[in-house]
Amino acid sequence: MVKRNIVLLDIDYITYEEKPVMRLFGKVKGENSNDLIALDDSFVPYLYILPSGNIDKSIKDLEELKRNGDLEFTKLEKVIKKDFQVPTEFIKISFTHPQDVPKYRDIIWDLDSVKQLREHDIPFYRRYLIDNALVPMAELELEGELIDSFETINSNNDSLEIFKLSEPPKTANTDFQQFRMMSFDLEVRNPHGMPNPEEDEIIMIGIDSNVGIRKVISTKGDEFSNDSEMCFIEKVDSEKEMIESFIKTVKENNIDIIIGYNSDLFDFPYLKDRAKIWGIDLDLGLDGSNIKFIRRGFNNAATFKGLLHVDLYLVMRRYMSLDRYTLERVYFEFFGEEKIDVPGDRIYEFWDNGGNELKNLFKYSLDDVVSTLKIAQETLPLNLELTRIVGQPFVDVTRMATGQQAEWYLVRKAYEVDEVVPNKPNMTMKNIKERGSNVGGYVKEPEIGLHENLVQFDFKSLYPTLIISKNISPDVLVKENNSHNTKFEDFETGYDDIDNIKEEELSSDMDNDEDYYISPEHFFKFKKEPQGFIPSALEDILNERFAVKNKMKATDNPVLKKSLSVQQQALKRLANTMYGVYGFLRFRWYSFECAQAITAWGRQHIKKAMEEAEAYGFKVIYADTDGFYAKYLPEMKKE
DNA sequence: AGGTTCCGGGG
DNA sequence: GTGTACGGAACCT
């Protein structure tokens, strides 16, 4: 029996002898930061079936399908799980292979005795992380034994350990970890418009890192060999050697995270195409595997097994709100300095002309990677914290929309409280039209002019607070099923209410019913007891944030303080995103009623606060959603 | 007005 | 890979 503590970098599964084997990619904690791939063949795919009537009838039907050879499964179990907090009997059906789930999904769903399938679209590796309470980028404890080799792992990396788990891994701690990071960037000689990998060679590969490597690999640069300012140039003889040197640099320095800017769409596809011309493999995977492009929505993510590739461009689009997200613009936003800029269509001229222009091109290439790394060091800590909170792989989290981060956090939470997660809603264009759009926060257009003596007022996390205090959650929403009231009519009447609403009605205390909180404008009813799933998850987040902030105050260690500060920011972001899960289509906890109730209560609160301020002699100049600016005019004060 | 297409970043 | 997705601006009809 061998034990290892590793930091879990990434996870996937492969098929071995027709069965799935999870692969945990990590680096061993301790002096020797060996890489390690842990294998676990004990985890089994499953989903839940909600019977439409008698559960035994459903089981009979499933067994019948199996006898006919139309369905294969390994196990049927009756289980009690909560569905919107109501204990409900489900059938848990287990399969041999994750692929059996999409394969047999439809045939099961088509059975008359089956009402719904649940948790049938949770990727296998995510299921594994959730069910074992594992957190990526944190420390795990492994028990098992070392083995010499395993199918699909063809690495010539001597320091790689292959580890076969004898029991499920455990989370050792979720403390801050250090990672070896490297940024890179290509420059291409493209005299005819955008670079074309069939013709246009790579002329420079810039590299910066937090492990002491900072250089530009290029086929030119001899002319600066006596220029001490230019000692970052690594001169090679061909593009082939340039690419080989890049690969060697990544491998030899044991890089955990490789960072580019728009590298999903430009640098890695280009590098792959050029490498192919020279017969070079981009085999940077921990298991010796090649780069792989994975379709993720409208992007093609460049990925390696166990080497984490972050495309900072995608991260920045979520990290801050800007009109443009060029590297120059983002860098300026952070550091207030302009970057060296060489227009893309003139790079070849600088290259061809040599001399001072070539020198500037080298500097530009280095500046690009230095800037990329600097921005990464500013932003990745937050994403690492989000990874540990959300509990899904780092590369996934850096590419996820914030709403998805919230959703996966909730999926994990649901597992912890024994809830079966809702399916993704299947909204058609027709539904959306019928539904109409939600009214947002209250906005009072600013009064034009220069104002003095302004006071600012805002609600601290208005929406999260409302979700908790009014228990806004689909599982405690009372749906009135009047037979004469179709869903469509409900929406219609809802809208009439908004248009004809009177101020008095708005401020009246409609939500003081004994058992329910009743939303203004639409009068949606939310039970006061029990606490809804989303409010409870949100409260956990806010409590956690409070605890982190207290730890922050208590420590004098600046490194710990910084890391805790990032942690509480991540929690704040997640809390603020939670409102979004109600309003966005395709999300599992989508609830238009909840989204409407939140903004309606929000409008009520801000208006009430404004009224009160005005009674004290403040004149509101501008208001938006959760706060306003007001000017003190004592003559306005009501006696 | 209401629908549909295009685009982001990169050289 | 227990896949197939974004959101706003610009441009149609």
C-alpha cells in the first residue's frame, strides 16, 4: 500500500477493456514535484428515473427491455431522493459505460411508465468529482499502488508516476497552492493579410514564466548578440528547431499552466499546423498525448491532458466589462500603461528590414508574453478560487460563463443535500415569445448638470439579500393551478399588472402574509418554510464569505491575507451570479417567476429608500437597480 | 418593428 | 464525450 498527496490538476476517463477508468492528473506534493496519473476503475455511470405511476411497473418494463436486448444496464435500485425538497422514489439505473447513457436515454424515456430521466446529462468526470467530494487545484490523498505502465499512457517522462487507486481519493485540504505558469505568444511573417499556416512561417516564439524562463526563440537575432538589452533572444537555425525548443521548454520546466491570448483560436491551431509541416508532435500531455481541440460552443478549446491551457482572452471577457478586449486594452486597464505596439500587417516589414525595426519587433514579442503573464497573475488567482468553490476542472471554469459556474456549484450542493437536480428547461422560441421579457432594475435617468453635495446610497448585494430574505426559490414557489387559468393567461395578467400598477400598491406591505412572502406587482407566493434550495445555497456562500473575511482580519501574513481576499471576491462573484440562474434560459433552476419577483422586490426597495431619503431633504439625481445618488436640499425636507 | 447574420480575439 | 453553447451590434425585410 502506497500513499500519495497530490494537487489535482485535471481529470478525464479512458476506456479500458470496455470499461471506464478515471484518470486523475496531478503533481505530487513534496520536494520532488513528480507528475502523477492516478487510475480509478471503480466508478460506475448512473442516472435517475422518475416513474410516471407504479415504480414496480417501470422496473418490470426496464427488465423487459433488457430481455429483448434493447437495453443494457448493470443494476436497478429503488432510491429515495428529494425532488424540490419532496422525498420521491426514483429508480437509480447503473450502466457499464458512460456512453450507454446517451445510447439508451431515449428508449427509457419513451416508456409509458417513465415520466422523466434525471441527471442524464452530467459528464462522467464531473459526476466523479461531485460524488467523491473532490476539488480540482486542491490537495488530495491517494491510497493504492504504483504500477509500471498502463494502456494509453505513453510518456517518456521519467518523473511520471502511475498510480492505481485501491480506494476513492479524499480531499486533504483546499488551501492555496503554487503553480508553475508560462505564457507564450507567436509572431508570424504574414505579408498577405491574416496569417495562413500553409505559407506563413512562425518567426518568433515568446515565452515568459514564473519559473525563471523569459525568452524569445527566433531564427534571427545574431546581430544583437553583443547587445546586453537583447540577451533574451534564443537564436535557433530553423522554424523546426524553434518549435522543438518551445516544446522542450514546456516539458523541462514542468509547467502546470500554459497561458496565451486568444490561443484557442490562433496560437495553438497555428502552432499545430506548422508543427505538422515539420513532422513534430505537440505531445505536451502528461500521458504523452498530443494537443486536442475540443468543441466548446462557438470556441474550439486547445487542450492537453494534465497541462492546463488557459486562454486569457476568454477569462478577461468575464473578468471585466470593457468595450474591447485586445491585449493592449486589457493591459492598459490593469496597469495604466500603453504596451509597445507593432501593427499586425507591418510585422513582416520589421522582420525583413532588420536593424532597429527588428530590435523593436523582438521587444514587442517579449512585451506581449510579459504582459500576458502579468495579467494572468492578476486574474488567475480568482479563477483558482472559483475552481475550488465550483469544484469543476480549472480549464472548464476558465471557459465557463458565470451562470454555468453557479449552476455547477449548485449541482454539487444538490448532491450534498440529496436533491436530484432539475433538467435543463427545453425552451422553444414560442415559449420565449409567450413569456415576454423580464423588467430589470429601476433606473432613474441622471439629471443633467454638475451636482454638488452628493450622497451615495446602495444596498449591499441587493439581489442575493432578497433571494434569502424573501426565500425566492422555485421549490417553495406556490403555483396556483386554476383550471381556467392557463400558463399563457398568467403571463398576460402579469403584464397588465405592471402597466397599471399604482404607487400606493407598490409601497403597500403586501408581503406580510403569515405563511408566504408575496412579491409586489405579480403577487407570486413563496413559502416562508422550509428554506428554498437556492436561498440556502446562497446563504452558505455568504456565510463562507463572512468567515473568510474574518480570517482575513485575523491574519498578519500578507500572502495569506491576499489569498483570502481573492477567495472572498470569488464568493462574492458567485453570490451575485445566483440571480442569473433564474433569468437565463437553459439553466436548470430557470424560473421566470423567481427572476420577476427578485427584480420587482428590488424596484420596490430602491423606490422606498428613495422616498425616505427625499423625506429627509435629499433630491435623487440618479438611480440604478441597487443604489442612488442624491443631493441635499434642506428646503425640500418634509416637516 | 421584428427577424437574421455577423463578430469577437489573433498576425 | 452522460457533448453541439454567447450576446450585442449591425444589417436586412
